[in-house]
Amino acid sequence: MKNPGDLAVQPPEQMRYATWLDWGTRVGLVVLLLSFAAYVLGLAQSHVPVSRLPELWIHPVGRFLELTGSPTGWGWLALVHRGDIAGLLGIAILAGSSVLCLLALVPLYWSRGDKAFAAICLAEVAVVLVAASGWISGGH
Amino acid sequence: MKAARHALLLIAGLLLVACAHAADAAATSSAVPWWVWPLGLFIACFLMGIVAVPAGIGGGTLFVPIVGSFFPFHLDFVRGAGLLVALASALSAGPMLLRSGLGSLRLALPLAVLASASSIGGALLGLAMPAQLVQMLLGAVVLGIVVLMFTSKKSEFPQVDQPDAVAQALALHGVFLDGASQRAVRWQVHRSVPGLLVFLAIGVLAGMFGIGAGWANVPALNLLMGAPLKVAAGTSSVVLSLVDSSAAWVYINKGAVLPMIAVPSVVGMMLGARIGARLLNVLKGSVIRRLVIAVLLFAGTRALLKGLGVWP
């Protein structure tokens, strides 16, 4: 008689996705914490001084951007050396980690002839990339 | 057991007191030193994380109504942070759920594609609407969640005699090891097309309000599509990790993600959730659920009244 655990083995693509997701999340969280620590400890100069935040975060995002001259879209990359902006790097890694995980599955599905799921993975990648590009949200 | 229950009552009480105190202080936010807010946010999220797990509700669902109603941050930034809270929680839980088979990637992917696309629309719509209207709609949605939590039934192992054509074509089935019975449970789903349409609507809500949509995902997967309850909860988390990624990018691109709000929230919620997971077997789920319903009822009413201008 087979062990129940042997009967509940998960498909290889699911295991690969889990491994990649695990690493993506870990890297994202570490970068997020390190950059935030540098920010609050004052190790990196801020784009917006922390003391001004209480008078600024009460405004809608449009007004906040006007008052602070903060970037939209991918403009933050040019200011990533600033303490407050650097926090976005970890956030971007977390929000983008699924893209690499999904791309890693495409060859597995394709080689098995499961073209529908290869296409679904690519469609999800396309959706995340469109959102990240800022084309729709007008962030560029 | 009794001590743990008392501790929980204390936490829920603290959460309510903290909220009420924050609401008072929020009116004079500029006079308060800047570091009080991220610290308060961290503590509030830590408490929310503790109660969220045993109550069977995503931390993101608690975050937006509570922080949006009782902290001075504009709702644009609260929703951006809320999405990141839900995203970080879903990403952290995802690998374990997938390895154990409680989360099914095969079931999650088709649903996530539609929900991700619609969440972008929801996020754009939410950021374009006046804050008062969003606040009002948020209050209505949160009160709807309260009703859903009160009335929704659950089916541990729904009966699915025959998968529908779409489920059959996409092979939407799987197997997981049920820890309680120590047996391998095979499952399949039906009503895939209505399920896909429901996830399209769920994506809009997730993007618009920045709330994790586990409260809607689980009933849709379990009661509508017939996935076993544990698979529904695990797969919901995988779907969330994809849907919230797309919506989060809209908020990042619009400049609506402030690390000073997002990071303490994410860290507090994740630490609290670890404690909550450990208390899972000690605390009585139904008691915590009732406490969370009370907190949500309070926060939902506050959001609705704030949106209507009755309780500014």
C-alpha cells in the first residue's frame, strides 16, 4: 500500500514556481528592510524630509506629487540613491517577482505539449508587464 | 486556553482603543511628531496580523478600512499600502501552499489572468474617483463583507460529479494530502465559466480598494466552483499574489506608494501573522471571528459615514 504522501505529489511546474517565488520574495523583503533601515536611520538623504511627511500625506496623490516634485512611472529609478525612494526597489522586486516565476514555467509546459498553459503564463506576464510599464496608468 | 482568550480580548480591545485614539489624533496630524504614525501603524498592523489568521481573513481586508478610517494618511496611499500588505502576505504563504498542494497553480492561473487584467482597471478607476466616493463605496463593501462573514456557508469537500468542458480541457484538478485525515484527497472543479466571470469582478474590487480579496475568492472557489475548502483558501492566496502584483504596479506608477506607510505595515502584519498562526490551535476561531466582525463593522460604518461627510 502506498504512503498517502506519495499519492499527493505535486506537478513539477508547481514545485518550480514555488522555489522561484520563495527566492523572489526573500530577496524583495531583504531589500525592502535594508533600504527602509537606511532611510529611517538617516544613512541616505531623503527626497522628501521625514519631518514634512505629516503635512503631506494627508493630500491626494496628485497634490502630494505637486508639492514634493516626486517622480511617477519609472522616474524613481533615477532617484534610487535617495533614502525614501530606495524603498521602492524592494517593493518593485516583490511586485515583479511573479514575472520570472511564470517565465520559468513556459519551457516546462511547452515541452510537455501543454500549449494552453504556456499561453496562459505568457498572458499573465503580459498583463503584469503592461501594468508595470505605466502605459495604461499614464505613469511615464 | 482561558489566558489566551483573555489575551485576545485584550488585543481586540487595544485595536479598538488604538483606532479611536488614532482618529482623534489624525485631526491634528501635523502637530504630532512624524515617527508616531509609522510606529502606530506598525503596532496596529501587528495586532491586525495576530487576529487576521485565526479569523480566517486576509490582513489586507482589515488594513484598508481600519487605517483608512483612523489614520491621517490620504486614502490613495492607504490603498497602495494595503495592496502591498496583501501582496507580501500572499507571496510569503505561496511557496508553502504550492508545495503542499493546498494551493493549485493550475486552478489559479486562468482565474488570475482575468482578475489581474480587471484589477488594473479597478486601480485606475479607484485613483480617478473622488476620495469621498471611494471612502463611501469602501464602507459599503466592508459592511458587505461583514454580512458575507455572518451568512456564508462553507463546504469542506463539495460534491463535483462531473467537471465542465473548460475544466476538463484545462485539466483543472489536483490532489492534496489532508493533514486531519492523513489521506490524499483528489479534487476537480465545475462551473468554470461563471467562476471566471466572478474573478473578473473580484479583480476590479481588489484594484479599486486595495483590499486583499480572499473574502471573495474563497467562497467563489469553494461554493461556486466546488474546490475543497483548504484548496480554495490556498489557491486564493496564489491568485492574490498575481492579482495584487498587477494592481500594485498601477499605484507605484502613480506615485501612490509611500515606503514610510507601506513598510511598517508590511513588517507589522507579517510579524503579527506569525504569532497568529502559532495561536491558531490555542484560540477559538469562532470567538476571534466575532471580534473581527465587530472591528470590521466599526471600521466599515466609520468609512461609510466619513464618505458621506457625517463623521469627518
